[in-house]
Amino acid sequence: MQKEITIKDIAREAGVDVSTVSRSLSGAYGIKADTRNRVLAVAQRLNYRVNRVARGLVTGRSHTLGLIISDIRNPFFTEVARGAEDAARAAGCDLVLCNSDQDATRQMEYVAALAGKRVDGILMNSVAVLDKEQKERLEAIGIPIVLLNRTRGPFSTVCADNKAGGTLAAEYLLKLGHRKVAHLTGPARHGNLTDREKAFVKAMPPDSVTVLHGENSFAGGREMAQTVLAGQPRRITAIFAGNDTIAFGVLRAILDANLKVPDDISLLGFDNVELGSIVQPPLTTIHQPSYELGQRAVETLLRLGKKDAPAENHVLPVQLIERQSCAPATQKI
Amino acid sequence: MQKEITIKDIAREAGVDVSTVSRSLSGAYGIKADTRNRVLAVAQRLNYRVNRVARGLVTGRSHTLGLIISDIRNPFFTEVARGAEDAARAAGCDLVLCNSDQDATRQMEYVAALAGKRVDGILMNSVAVLDKEQKERLEAIGIPIVLLNRTRGPFSTVCADNKAGGTLAAEYLLKLGHRKVAHLTGPARHGNLTDREKAFVKAMPPDSVTVLHGENSFAGGREMAQTVLAGQPRRITAIFAGNDTIAFGVLRAILDANLKVPDDISLLGFDNVELGSIVQPPLTTIHQPSYELGQRAVETLLRLGKKDAPAENHVLPVQLIERQSCAPATQKI
DNA sequence: TCTCTTTTTGCAAACGCTTGCAAACTAGTT
DNA sequence: AACTAGTTTGCAAGCGTTTGCAAAAAGAGA
């Protein structure tokens, strides 16, 4: 590691004070164009590159944001991350990536590490709803934070309109004539999924929907679908999956059972991950604006950085993406 | 932003010097257990959190690594990123995510930004082979760097064994009796893909393979497959795609043409992204250890950080994943 | 009790930058 | 020529740590 070139070197070389160099470099007002150019030339010649950590120490701003999600491999988060990164970049910030793997301890470790780094803000899709102690810790840290996929709480939030999505799903399925449907979703009490579920059930006629809770994954969807398909207490004409990943599992189970989508059974997803358009048949789903979620979240975060900015709660609209996995219900019964 | 608690506060409170606090906190040798405990207690009580940027300034180590890839949404990179993040975390480092979108300028901007942040190392999947000037700039920066998906060059590299993969593909297809095949891949002169292509063509009998170059994407695969399927100068029994993403596009085109995989035509991918096992039929492919690639890369990076560490070149083995998209060739002609 | 080691602590100088304040100029008025 | 009002610069004090070195304290051996 060769010696680092500092503004001192430039100052010496250009025959001015370091403060003048600093001001020239930052384009501050009050430096004669002549001097500035000379300084800039020297800086260029010496191949100078500002040391942001030193600058950060004095300014107190690190121009770094933290993104804590459960797993970047979840396509939804991939998209969120991309939106966040783009927005961060636009604002001259870097984004550090943290995978919590749904582990609350790990999540809080990351928060602590990011705080130690004095990031300008934290973007987090919290593992679970925060308990009182965690909330206090977060507030004590005093770093702007915005929570993804949350709607309430003392912190700023950015979330898709899951309730509207649930309702949308119900309306669509009803319009197609489905009166006996199953909703296969993740664990109960999972913020997002629960909102979808509640709104969906509420918008459907009483007794028309069977809800199954399982693992929030491809395998989970497959399993749930298998049990629904196997023990058939009632003939089901459509399945609404809690999200696309579950839907893919369901699809696999249906195909494995030698049934056809949508001829034998309709399938509706949620999220609109890219894969949905690749799979056969292309999946009809509720689009969640994941990229915009990430984007909006960092924009909010940046605003929170300003003095006395109030918490913001954003709810982004969802949208039905009609592809080929849903068809009108046929009265086979 | 309330006032930050510093070691000075602790020092005052505990009645010792800041250096003692620093040493206590870092568990240095030469502090009486008694004192240390007292300091630790005060730190705890004051809810102290070390300022890593200050520390970084004096130690010269930021415990941050940069990851520059073209797009995190590419599932291959998602996996690489995950491997990298896990390895970084294990080493007590953070990872900042940079999407270059295949833009060389943007890539170099990121390098500069990361350098300004004084990251401990950069992990990069370079957009293109580096020209002389870029190489010099990278070297001048003096930050450890490891290149992903490269095998040669003055820098350390981590790469899957693409040549072996190409050969493997050829051997497998030959074993199944395919003698007229197409290789649909990305742009010519794309490091990775080119290696695969060359090895594949070389291992196949002369004149048995038609190579098509197109866009490296789902759409690209679809298009190339359409032209192969449409104008059929010769009957093809199998397609080897440059990677899984292309393969998915090919699959879609085949399905759209009312042909069956593998009955009418066999399809072989490369990469082994998760989606491959979800798609119908499950895709036979060459597994590239993406997670390990990321992991290995940061491990290498960390080693480079040590004094006088020599450059390393790693080639990771690939592996055939046999699923259901390939079948023995039938002599339809 | 008095040296001689060995620990344990404190002092002070970095690390590379920003920034408030005052000094030194420059130009504009009178 | 003197005075005022800028404008351009330099001085020096930080930002919160770490760390080499020396001072102080504590044991140990006599």
C-alpha cells in the first residue's frame, strides 16, 4: 500500500493552504478561478482522490445507506434492492447489502454494524414486527430508518397496497365465476401475507374460501397444493396463492397431478416476479411495484435525513396482470 | 441528530484517559481487568457504539468490500452476491452493491467511488476485458481487486471452468446420440460464453454444430430459437444454450412452435439457476458454483489485503445436472 | 526499606479532511 | 489618499479513533 496522496500534498505542490485546496475541490464559493484551476490541475496530475472516510468523519455524513432484507435471492427483494441501489446512486450514495435470513438477532447485529459505520440511513424489511425493546433501540440509535412492507408504526414505512391486492384478487376470481376457491399462503401473522389474506377472504362470499397456511416457499406451495388436491372435501375451481413463489409450487403440484391450468383449475399469484411470464402457462398475478418500493424507500430515507423531517407512510398501488393461468369457472360439479 | 457518545465521554465518566478506554474496548493487552470492566460498564450504560469511520481513518481499514456486477437481477449474480455477502460477513466486512448495467463508464465510476471510500477490496465482474488504460488505473488505485469470470490477466481471478463445461455439454449430447445441434449463445467475444462455445464446438464432430450469436437474454434466446426453428437448413435434434436465461427463451420458442422438449428437441442449459428446476420440463444444465464463486472471491480478496500477497487464479469445477430436458436423439430424418 | 522489573496508565501525535474566523488583499467611493 | 466593502486566502481547531512512547504504579527480590 503506497502512500496515499492527500490534500496536503496538493497544497504543498500548489503553494497554497490545505483549506484552499479543500475549498477548490469542493467548488466552494470564494476561491479565485485562477487559484482553483491551479489546484485542480495539481490534483489531477497527482491523481488525487478524496478520502471519503476522512471527510465523513468531519461532515458526519457517510453517503452510505444500509439495506437489510431477509435474502437477496428472493426475487422480490432483488428487485427492491435494484430500485434502492438506483435511487441511492442517483443521490450519490452507496448501498450496503445485508441478508438477515429471517434471523432477528442477525438483523439487529446488522443494524448495529450499520450504525457503527454511521450510515446515513437504514432500509429494512424487518423479520418480524418489532417488539418494544427493538423499537427503542432503533430510536436510540438515531439513524433515519424506513421499514419495508409495513404500514403502521412509529417509523416511516413503504409498502404495497396488499389489502387492495387481496380485494382485487377476490373480485377477479368472482368475475370469472369462481365460488369455491383455496387461498394457499405462508405462516399466519406474516404482515404482508396476512393483509392479503384478510382482504381476500373479506371480499369473497362467506364460506367460499378455504385458507391453508404453510411454508412461504416453492416447496410450501407444492405441499399445500398437494393436500388441497388430495383430500378434496369440496371441489375447488381456483387457487389464490399468497405470492408467486408459492404459486410456482402450486403449479408444479397441479401439473404433477396431471391437471391443467387453467382448464381444470385456475391459479392466481401475487408479486409479479419475472419468472411468472416465463413459466407455462404464464401466471396471472397481482403486480407489486417492487422496484419502486426500493426507490421510494431510499427517497424517503434521504428526506428523513434532513432536519426535523416527519415520518412518512407510503402505500404503493398494486395492479392485476392478466396472463393465462386463470379461466372462467366451469361447473364440473 | 443528538450528540454522539464518544470514548471521551466514557473516559470522563470512568475517570481514565481515552487511550485506556480505547484499549479496554478493543481488548488490548496491558489493561487491568478491574479497569477494563469499569470502562466496559460505563460504555454499556452510556450505550456507546464505536465510530467505525473514525477508526477507519486511523487504521486505514474500512472493513468494507465493493461488489461490482452488471445487474443483481441476473440470478447468477444474485447467487454470487449472496456467497460474497456471507463470506464478507464471516470476515466482519460489509459489502456494497454496485450495478454497472454493462456500462464501462459506470463501472469505472464505481471503482472510483469505492476507492474514495477506501474499501478494503473490490470484487468485479468487468463489463468487458480491461484495456490497458483501465488496467493501469486499477493498479494505480492500489486496492486489492479480484475479477469474476476471468481467468487470465495481471489481477486475481475467480472463474468457473467454462471450458470444461463446454466439453461436458458436448460429451453429454454426443452420448445421447445428437449429431445435429445448435448452440445459441450471446454476443461473440464475451469471455465466459466464448470459452463455453469454443470448447463445445471443439468437442463436437466437425460440422455437427451451428452456432448462433444473439442477445444474452430471455428475448435473445427466444429469437435465436425462432430463427433456428423457422428456417431449417438442417434438422436439429438438440440445442445447447449459452446459459439458462437464453435456454428459457429457447424453451418458450419451442413450446410456442408446438414442439415438445425433450421429445422433439433436447435442450441443455448452463449455469443452473434455481428457476431451471421449476420450469417445465425441468432443465438439464451445467451447474456453475455461483455461490462459491462469490465466496471464494472475497476470501481471495481478503488474502490479497495482507502484505505482499501474490495474485491468485481460481477455477471452480462445473457439473452436469441431469433433469428432463434432454433425451436420446431420434432419427426423424 | 530500597532497588529493579513488569504492568498499567496517560500524553500527545497522528489519520485526512472541513470550516469558522480573522488576516490580507482588491476594488470601489469619496 | 483614505476609507469602506467586498473577495480571497490562511490559521487552527476540530471530527473520534488508535498507538508509540514515556510516566506512574505495583510487585518482587534483597
